[in-house]
Amino acid sequence: MLKLPLVIIYMIIAFNITAFTVVLQLDWLIINSLIAKAIAWVLTIGAWSMAYANRDKCVTLF
């Protein structure tokens, strides 16, 4: 029985959202909207809070 902590999955997703938000903040994309940047930061905060909230849960793979 292999247990996989859910925090690993949530942190991978949160890191990717954070990387997108940083690239968006640096104006490297076509999107220059201030509202889009604010929504991206809210999604980033939400993703990291979900990773923190689910840090103790595990999934059994086999």
C-alpha cells in the first residue's frame, strides 16, 4: 500500500498557478488587465491555502 500525500498534488498545482501569476504580473503576456491580475493573485492565494488545508490527507494508490 503506497500512500501519496495530497499536499504534493496541491503544491504542484499551486506552484503552476503562482508561476502564471508572476508572468502575468511582469507583463510578459498579452493580458494587461488589472482585474485579471487581481483575480490571478486571488487564485494563487486560494491554491496555496488549499494546499495548506489538505496537508495531512493521504490517498492510497495500491
